[in-house]
Amino acid sequence: MFSLFPSETSQNNVSFGTTMDRPMLPLKIPPTRFGNEMFSGGSPHIGPGSYDNAEVSAFVYEMEQKPVCNRGYSLGARTAERFPKPSHMDVPGPPTHQPIVSKPVEFDPDFKPFLVGSTRFPEISKSNVVQEPGAGTYEHDIPTNRKMKYHGSFGGPQTLITSVKIKCNDFGEKDICNTCKNNPIGDYYEYKKKHFCRKCYNQHLESQKKYPKSYLMKFYKVRDCSLIHDHEGTNARLMLKSEKDIKKQRYREAYMSLYF
């Protein structure tokens, strides 16, 4: 058994009692943070004297590496490539596989230079195209540039002329049609305290037996105010819509009346 404290009579030829290799820099790096930062990488057998600098920097080596011909500098001597192509770049170029044209392309000569006499758009067969009427085929008598009408003075306020007049019937009173004696539903016609519902007005306008057309054209459209405010049996008004909504509705109806 080996003892750390040998006796004086025993003799040991191994220092510190071990025969293993002693780890030394730069071959052995300590496995610590200090060893990781100290290790710069590389191989320990590569140093300044490992290269054959004398062979690389010689005159013969430089002459062999120059891209010139070995025949010299006399007339006709440089017959080899100045810059030889590496073996890994010996590939076919772009025009290698281009087909060879045996004869020139035939074409008909034009009477005008630069083909200025050719048609701009190709001719289209009328049999294959659906014939549709153009924009000016139909004639119509619809007025253009229709604008809403305003009533006002120069420099004064402009009031929109609405197509339907809103009529307030105080204390719950309702108008009665002079022909059918019923309360009109929706818009109806009025002129000098005389009322017609839409159905009766259209019948009188079509027949013109009882009233002439000149008299019927004086009637204007009227609408009950029940959709805008409520009177609740008095002459006061309880607003059901805001002024902004009422204004939008008036402008919308005035615009739609230009087309319908």
C-alpha cells in the first residue's frame, strides 16, 4: 500500500507521488472561466517558423504565377490565354444551346418606313363579337344639370324649397278628402282649404270631368306632422326628431323629387 508519508529508509523516484502527465499551458487549459477567456484558439504547432517563406517569395515562384506566356515577350510569343479559366468554371455559356438559323427570316417589304402604314388595332370579326348598342343609341328627354331650388334674396338667407309641405294640425284635427270623405294616409294634396287624397287626385287628373287640369295643377303636396312632432291635443309641439335629422330628410326628399 502506498503511503503519503514514506519512511526515511524507503526511496521513491516519482515526484509528488504520481506518474501522470503534468498539465501545462498552452496544451492544457484549465476548465474554468479564466481558462475560457485565456484560450485564443488555434493550433499550438503552428508558429511563425512553420511556413516555407523562402520558397513562396522566390523569383521562380513569382514567374510561374504570373498570367503570361512561357514563350517570352517577342513578336507572336503570347499565344496562350492571359488569364486561364479555372477547371471548376469550365461550363457552357448562355449562347451555347441557341439554335442555329440556317436561313434568314423572310418578310414582306413595307411601302412606308418604320411600319407607319400598319393598322393600330387588329381587325376583329363581327361574327364573334356581341353587337351592343352604343352610348348615343337611345334618345331620351331627361333634363340634365338638375339642381335643388332655393328661395332667398341677394345677401339674405337661402331657404330650401321642399317638394312636400309639412302641415301642423293643432288640437288633433285632421284634414278630410273632399271626394271620398276619408282621412288621407301619407302625403295628400291641398289648395285653398280643399284636400284630395292621392287616389282621388290621380282619378280627377286622369278623367278631368269634374275639375280641369289647370285647376288640379295648382294643388301641392302636404304631409301631416305626426312623424316629426306630437301635439298631444294641444298647440304645443313635442319634437320626435332632432333638427339635424329633419334637415337631412328635407334635403333628401328635395333631391329625390328631381328624378321621381
